[in-house]
Amino acid sequence: MAHYAKINATHLSELVEIVGQGNVFTDSEVLIDNSHDYTEDLRFLPEVVVKPRTAEEISSILKLCNRENIAATPRGAGTGLSGGALPVHGGIVVSMERFNSILNIDERNLQALVEPGVINQVFQEAVNEKGLFYPPDPASKGSCFLGGNLAECAGGPKAVKYGVTKDYVLNTEVVLPTGEIIWTGANVLKNSTGYNLTQLLIGSEGTLGIITKIVFRLIPLPTENLLMLVPFRDAGKACEAVSAIFRAGLTPSALEFMERDCIEFVMKHTEVKIPLPAGIQAHLLIEVDGMDKEVLFKDCEKISSILEQYDCEEVLFAESSQQKAELWRARRSAGEAVKSHSIYKEEDTVVPRAELSKLLSGVKMIGKKYGFRSVCYGHAGDGNLHVNIIKEDMTDEDWNTKVPQGIREIFELCVSLGGTISGEHGIGYVQKPYLNIAFNESQLNLMRGIKKLFDPNGILNPGKIFSDSYAE
């Protein structure tokens, strides 16, 4: 376990000199606000929160941390689900909230230059006004920062057709842990010039550098979409239907899975109403989009004919933008709905989409074995199933001993099916013990070596990803 220096008066004075008195916080309210994210009920108090505004200020902060052996934890909006922004070693939280400008939308080249503290939905709406489209849309899009999206390589429902965050990042300005400021790539669509540092930074969970500018590529905005909700009496059949749609040559813009328990929790937690007759065990939420509504109607007819082969019930088509918004609200509020019901752990499993039914049945069998209940939903089109394990009336002993064993078996099942242990939430703090299921020691040593090269003193976001890192 690494030992980091405690913040003293001299350090605070230097931080004030760097960012100004009004951007250094030691009061309990701010420290508590920055002690947690959306991961379970975990809390770790930082010693100080700083809110820089320029890459140069971040550079000076990290040089101080390197010189004095102080832990520095970068933080976006705090919506993460793997503990990536938790200051587990105290020290300094480097808040990116003041980096909140859309610097340029280049309509000629379909690109945008953006700071990492811009909220995902704010950016989406700004480019939409110009007829352009930035597809990655995590459930927290109304509050999450783009920098955090890069840190975790966020996805969301649109990823099934359009890809995830990494597919839209051309270049980044980043402050390295040792204080150097670099650009990682170039503002071009093709780049075969040396190692791809841009893609290395994406998904590195704030352990290799602090991103201060992002160059995104954009695409034309689809003008039409259709949305349908499809009920099934058998959740396994719903999962099997997913890959059949793609095998028929169709690519929905979203294809989401929600089992019955999930919808029941959503309806208790929100005012959204979804028809839920007795015997219905799961729903698929399927969207198609494009420029020609007639083509989309034909796609929906083809999808419906495929679904009928998997014993679906009557398909509900959203007839208005309000109905579409309500159905999407139901899906996006699933995590919050489950969280409001009970203490929980959310696992972000992912397998090849044709194996989704095996994953779902395996999760339920493992739950029976260890005595826990799971509520499942997720991005079925990607094979990405969010497994919410809820405590309810489990004893603390069973919660702390049996559940981790069950989680390990779920992850082992994912890997045996050709998948892995996180699709979009990252490893962060809570999934560290399971990383050796996905990677052998040679692979882990390569990653540790990369971390050591970028961060020789282990001061940036320590305690994340590796359970036996040199930085702990």
C-alpha cells in the first residue's frame, strides 16, 4: 500500500497561488460532495478540492503532487459506476467543472473542439442545432461530463449502430502526471503515425493523464426515427431474438433489454406507465433511425416478422414524440429506480450478442446458488447486460461474502462466453479484484508498465484498476 503525503499549509498556499483563493476548497460540504460518485454507497474524503481553469494550472498542480508525493484524483460530474473518481488515498481532487466550454463546431470538417467539463447532452444539443450528431449517449447524459465519458469510454443505447466514445475522438490535449502538456494525435480521420496515444488515453480512467481539450468527429443528424416496445413471455427468447435481427441484415439505432422486475421498479420510481400484463417477463425497446421514414417503416415490418418467431406479444409503436420520450425515460431511469429500492451492486457484463441468453440464464442460476436477487437490463444489441444485485433482506455477512463469490462466477461466465467484465463502466475501484479473470499476468504487467511510464511516482488517480499496482 502506497503512502502519500498529507496536505499541509504550505501545499494549500501553493495551490492558492496556482488557481486563486476562490478555487481551493477545504470546507466539509465541498469535501463531502467530492467524496463519492454513483458507485454503491462508498465514500472517501479528499483533503482539498481544487478547481483549475487552464491546462497550465493543472500542470502546476501535478508538478506539486509529484514533488511532494501527494495523491491527485481527477473528477468530472461524479456519475461513474465503478468508483473511478473516488479519492481513495485522500489528497487533492482536481475538479474539471470549470472546463465547460464548447470552443468550436467546425461544420466544414464535421468536427468540434470541446472542453471536458461540458455535459454530454449540452454538447449533443449544440451540434444538433447545426444538423450534426454526436451519438454516444449514456443514461446519465443529462449530467455526465464528456471528459468522464472519455475516461470510461462511455457507450449508451446508440452504440449498437454508431459506436462508443472512442469512435468519435480524433485528438486530445492532455496534462501528463509529471506536468507536461501534449496533444495525443491529429485532427484527421486517418492517422497511422506512431503509436495511437489518443486511443490509449480513452478508457484509461484518469490514471494516465488529465484531458483538457477534446477534438470530436461528428456525423450528419438522422432526421427520422421510429420506436417500438416488444413484450415477451420468456426473457431468454427476448435475448435470442436480438442476434436474429442483426443476422437478417438489420441494424437498429438502439436495442435495449429490460426484464419485468426492472420495469416494475421504474414504474414505482417514476410516473412512467408501461403495459405489463401478467406473464410478460421482458421487453425489448427497439429504435430505428435514418433520413427516410418509409424505409424505417419497412425495417420495422421486417423486425416484427423476426420477433414473431420468438413468441413475442403485440408490439407497441410509440405514436408521438411524448411517447418516445416516456419510453426512453423508463429505460434511462432503470439504474436509479433499482438504487432507490435497495442497497445494490451493479455489474457491467458484456458478451457476444448471440450469447446473451446464456449470460442471462447463467446470472439467474448463480443468483440462486448464492441467495441473491438480480435485476437485469441493458444494451442487448451490444451484448452488454447490466446486472443489478440487490441486498434487500440479505444478511450483511452473506452480502459481504457470498455476493463477491457470485460476482466472480458471473464474470468467469462472461469470459467463458467470449466476453469480458466491463462494457462501459470501467474497472475503477470496485472491480479491481476481478481483473485477473479477464487478463493473465503478462497482460497485466504490460498495463502496469504503461502506467509506470506515464506516472512514474504513482500520484494520478492511485488505487484504481490494479489491485496490486506499484501505486498502492
